[in-house]
Amino acid sequence: MNELKTIADLKGELIKSKSLAAMRAVCDDENKVTALVTMACKAISENDFLAKVARSNPVSVQTALIEALQLDLMIDGTLGEAYLVPYGGQSPAVQLQPGYLGLKRL
């Protein structure tokens, strides 16, 4: 995928039927999938480096969201269950990092 320009483009990419189908294969709950995408976009919009990495590699964001759905963890800074962590370098990517409460729940 080409680098996306805005967070709205990223959200559009995540809610495409192909991306949603991959997430629904893991979780049948449409509301949970939609909430997770919304939370991820909110987290990405609040962190400039995370936004840069997410726009350059949206597939890694989708992979992180699928992992969150598989583990039944919410990506919300206030809950502390899981976080989207950007990694730069040669191949920048966003990865899911379970937080303390997420690990405790698992």
C-alpha cells in the first residue's frame, strides 16, 4: 500500500470490506470491531510518530487490531489493556503491546 496522507485515509483503509472481513473472521461482534477501529484512530491521531508510522504501513495497524481482537484486548490508554506502539527504522511498523491490565486479564 502507498503511504496514506491523513488519519481519515487510514480509517477509510481500515473499514474497507477486505479489512473488515479479516477482523470479522476473528470477532463476529460488529460493534466491537467498529469500536476498536475508532479507538485505534483516536490513539494514532494523538501521537505524531505513531501517526507517521501508521500512515506509512497501514497493514501493520490492521495486524495489530486483529491481534487485539484475538486476545480480546481494547486499545485505549485509560484502560491500560493494550497499546499501539510504533517502531521506526528500515521497515517501520505498528505493533500491539499488551499493558499491565491486559497481561493480568490474559
